[in-house]
Amino acid sequence: MPRSQAGSEDRVIPLSVVFITIGMIILITVCVVWAVVPTTMPPMLYDIVMESAPDSIAQIMPTRTEAAALPAAEILLPDNLVPITTTVPVTTAVSPSAPTQLIIPAIELDAPIVPISTTAVVYNDKTYQQWNVPAGYVAGWHQDSAAVGANGNLVLNGHHNISGEVFRHLIDLKIGNEITLTSESGQHIYTITDKNVLAERGQPISVRIKNAEWIAPTEDERVTLITCWPYNDNSHRLVIVAKPKVIMNNE
């Protein structure tokens, strides 16, 4: 007897069943994630759940503020269009190796150094930290940068066309010019090795963050000076890098 037609055909699962099964798997996965980390759910749905949840449940769920906390802020170069006229809080202890005086004979610069901090700025709904610039004829030491004589990047900034114009003639420096830093622990002399002018104003945030890599920590000992340029515009940033002077045997 020939087999029945129904018995000879392979069993076919309707596509609708496949889609429903996949959808259920995705839904269950999302629900599990929300159960473990409830603040990953959309803000509107989160608010509805919090309003309807029993107090015993609501008390153990983290707030949406915690869930939406911004990642660690990225650093931007200082913008010295506006001087800081108030006292800048120092958040770290100042050690005997903190720089206190900057001397650059080639441009007749002799200025005190003060520690400075950052200010939060918002760009496209994201928070960045931008270094302040001290007012007056004074250079600002980025207080999380290196100390005098230590490995790392010691960063100083200053105004070039307002409020004392401490760095007005920084643009005139040349490779090989010397910089002297004084601290309670003594004097250190550095030789300029790099001079760069970077486009800053109107640049994408990715470019500005890239520019700020000049003030990032380094493994070698160096001094980095930052100011704006040109004198009548401030559209760029001038970056001067100096490294410890090599003392020859006959000196």
C-alpha cells in the first residue's frame, strides 16, 4: 500500500511560530537584564515602574540619576578668553616639589606660579573638564600634573592678550631656548624641544580632545606650556614642550 501523502511530507514549522519564538527570547532577555539592572530600562518606563512598584521594591532600586551618571569627563585645553577672577580651589596638597616660579630668559619672563583646577563645561549634552587660567601676571600649574624634577608632564598655562599677558611672548620662543622652574626643593632647567600651534576654535570635539593629549601624563620628565594664539583672535593653542637640560661634562 502506498504511503499516505501526509505521512511522506516533512513537518514544516510556520514562519509565524519562528518569529514569535525569537520575539519571546528577546523579550525574556530584556526582562532579565532589567531585573538585574533596572535602571537600564527607558526613562519613561522606569518612572512608571517606580510609581507603581511597592515601597519595598522601590527602595532597593537605584535611582535613574545613578543609572544616567556621566562617564569620567574628558579633558580640554584651557580657553583663556575669560580670566578667572576668583580664588581657584586647590584639591590636592601642594608638595615642596610644586613649581612656584617660572623664568624664561629669552623672552624676559619671570612670573610666579599658582595651582589651578578645572571647570565642568557641557558640549552636545556631554560634560568635559576644561582647565582654568589664572588672572594676572601669573602662570597656572595644572595641579594634577607632575611636580618639578619628577617624571611626568608638568603643565603650565597663562593668558597671552589679557589679564597680565604673562605668556604674550611665548610665541617668540625657539627650539633650544631654556626654561627654569623653581620650587621649594630647588631649581630645574629645561630646554625647549617642541613648538606647536593647534587649531582649536570651531574644531570638532574629537580634534579638541586630540589637542589635549599634549597635557596628558607622560613617562618622561617634561614641561608643557599652553596659551592661546594669535594675539587678536585666540582661535588656536600654542603648545611649548621642554625637557631637562643635558649637562655636558665641560659645563
